[in-house]
Amino acid sequence: MRTDEERLIDILEAISRIEAHTQSGRDDFDANELVQVWVVHHLQIIGEAASRLSDGCRQQASEIPWSKIIGMRNILVHTYFSIDKDIVWAVVESFLSELRESVRNLLDQKAPKEP
């Protein structure tokens, strides 16, 4: 069984992978189906990891909209052929950097403290 820390790292890695392939902007995202699939896949990973965090871990970072992240994962998985690229891009552009910082802070809180 994976720990909360491992799942938080999964979230950070998925964010990094999305950002690595979306740096060139919206036009390239719209023109490149492989990038679109890459982004959607990694958003699904973020949602899956979030859904498997313990309740206690999610409560430690209640400012993160966990239910929305998990809900987006469910939409991406179950309504794949009607995904709205505008919404996906809005998440990439407006939410991922904030999520990264919040997850990093949460990981820092979970790190063992030196005596």
C-alpha cells in the first residue's frame, strides 16, 4: 500500500510532467493531440492519487479543493469523448502551480523533524 507521502509525490510528478509539455502555450496544446492526451492522463493521475489520500491528510490541507480534483478525474475517465479542452487548459494555466505549492507545503509538514 502506498503512503500519503508517496501519493503526494505522485501528484507533484504529474504536475511536473504536465508543465514540461505545456510550456509552449495554448496554441501548441490545441494543435497537438498527443500533448492533450498526455495532460489528461496526468490530470487523471493527480485525481486518482488525491482520491487515495487518507482523510487525515486531506484535512491537513483543507484549502486544496480535493473533491473538485477527484471529481475532475472522474469526469476525465468516464466522459472521455466529451472532454472540454478549455476546462483542461484552464486547470493547467490557473490551478497547477497553486496545487504544487500546497502539496509541497503538505509534504513539508509530513516530513520527520530533526531532534
